[in-house]
Amino acid sequence: MEKQLRSGPGLEDIPDLFHCIQMQLPIKEAARTSVLSKSWLHAWSTIPTLRFREAYLSVVSKEPETELFKLVDRTLVRYLRDNIPVKSIDVIIDIENQESASFAENWIRPMAIRSCLRELSLAIRYSNASLTLPDEILSGEKLIKMSVSSSMIDSVLMASHPVIKCLSLRELNLQDVHISEQVLNDILSTCSLLVKVQLFSCTGFKTIKVKNLHCLRELGIVSEYVLAMSTVLEINDVPNIRSFTFISKPLPFDLDSLVSVTELYILRSYDRGRCFCEHYPIEISFSREFDT
């Protein structure tokens, strides 16, 4: 038995364990593990979770030789060239001009179509131009979570003709994203396993159709006040929804469709820096008084 244990696989033969440890560490600490041994170095160079958040990621076309540009470009090219699996991508991008937006789009497209991708998070902190997400942004068949946010309205545009193959999608978070009504409702009707949907200050639509989503438990829709006046929510057959957030002026929807809600957030006032909500945690008794 002792001989069998000694002859069995050791830590040096278990890269998944190294990946698990590295993914739990801050980026700088995880990178330092690469000096421990060749196995740790190999694990760090093939880690399936790519995070470019703690480092200041700047995509500046006028200075294409900056260290950060070379780091991101070299990393993504190597992963694609060597066919290294990527399960999660978490990136912050600063867009300086339209040319730099094109660089970002060229990075997003090949990573979004990776068959093993499960989580995609993209944040635009500063933008002097618009970034259009590629048609392949929703083509990952194993994608379970997608989050796209921006600090400026309409600086991020959802693809007009996306290839929607992400039937396993569980969570969709969009903030300050311009998305057409057709595309939004196509996503909601195609991704029937959605558990959480959040649309914060998004534009491009007047009607939101939330129907036949039996797994949906959390729904949040917060719009700019001026735009909110014309927004219509059609909600039906969402029997397991528990948390519902909506704007101050009630939307015209059937309250009977929300009988399972246990957390209700009513937005009373809103500005781009903060919002004020009233929270109704349990035993909500819906009535037509909400329409007043």
C-alpha cells in the first residue's frame, strides 16, 4: 500500500489543483507562485481564468507598444495559438478613441467563441468612442454568466445580429448598454435557463418581454427617468421569481404574475451617482394601489 501511494500522482502532476489555488489568490500573489517550480510556472501560464482588473488596462491605439497593450495582446494570442482552455474572462478596458475600440473588439471576438468559456465580464470605465460587441458575443454554448457595463450611456452597443447559442446562460447583467428591442427579447426568449436578469440604464428598447422563464428568480430593471416613461414590461409565466426591482413610476404589467415575489424594491428617485429605494422584504400584497 505504501509503495502504491508513493508511486501514485503527486502534487506536481495535478495542474488543476495549482489552478484552483492560483484562482483564489490576488493576481500579484498568484503570479508569484510561478517562481516555485516549473509546474507552477506552467500552471500560471495556462490558468483558465483571465483577469485584467487589478492592473490598469488601457487600450490606446496611439501607443500600441505600451507594456499593458503588449501583455494583453501577447496573452490572448498565446491562448488562442496553443488552444489553451479559457473558462472565465474578466476585463476592464479604457477606450481612448474609435481605433482603440477596434483593438478591443478584435480581442473580444475570438475569446467569446471559445467553446469552454463559462463567464464573460467586460467593463468600460472611460470612453471617448463607442464599442460594438461582436455578433459572436453570445455564441458560447457553455456560457453561464455575461456581464457588460459602461460608465457612459450608449458607449457600448450590443451586436445587431448576434448568434445566440448560449442556451446555458444563467445570469445576464447589462449596464449602460444600447441593445435593440428585438435582440433583447430574442435573448430572453432563447435563454430559458436564466436565473438572474439585470438591466441598468440600458437604452434601445421600449418593450421588454419576460415570458416562460421558469428558472428566473431575480429581475431588475432600472432606467433613466425620461426613458422610463415609455418603457413597457410584459411579464408572464415566471412562477419562481423572488426579487423584483423596478422604476418609480410603475410599469403597466400584470401584478398577478408576481405572486411569488418576496423582495420588492421600488425606486423613488434616481441620478447617475446614486439611487434611493424602498425595500419591501416579505409577504407583499399586490393590489392596484401600485398603479396610483
